[in-house]
Amino acid sequence: MREIEVTNMGWGMRIAVALGMALALGLAAAFVVLSLGIALLLLPVIAVVLAVGWWRWRKIEARVNAECSSENASRTFRVIETDYEVIGERGDPRRN
């Protein structure tokens, strides 16, 4: 690791280092404040989207439950029957 001796620096270099550090800390703080501000602004939007999604989900769920419990459920849901045949030998290594 390199060591920097502050004693050999002139006043101009010391001021530049101090201003650079202040600028870096200021930018980091501004980034944190901006991120928190955006998060706070998005919280109500996310809450509204979740509320609408929950309401729509309940509406769809109620409609599906109504269709399943009604007398005409046999007409809305069809069962397709077919015959299946397993192809391959019993000793097939892929079936283990």
C-alpha cells in the first residue's frame, strides 16, 4: 500500500484533497437522499398496484368458484379421455 505524506504537500494540494473528499462525500449523500426519495415516491404506487391486483384476483376467484359450484359445471369443464401406452422396455436406464 502506498503511503502519502501530507507534510510534503503544499497548501494548494491540501485544499484540493479536502475539496475532493468533500465532493465525494456530498455526492454519496446526495445519491442516498435521491434513492430514499424515489423509494418513498414509489411506495404509494406499489400499494395501489397491489390493491388493484388483489381486488382483481378476488374477483376472478369468485367467478371461478361460482362456475365450479353451479349446476352447469359439466358443460363448462370438459374431460378428455384417451388411452395411453408406455413405449420402451423395463430395463431402460432413462426410467430409473
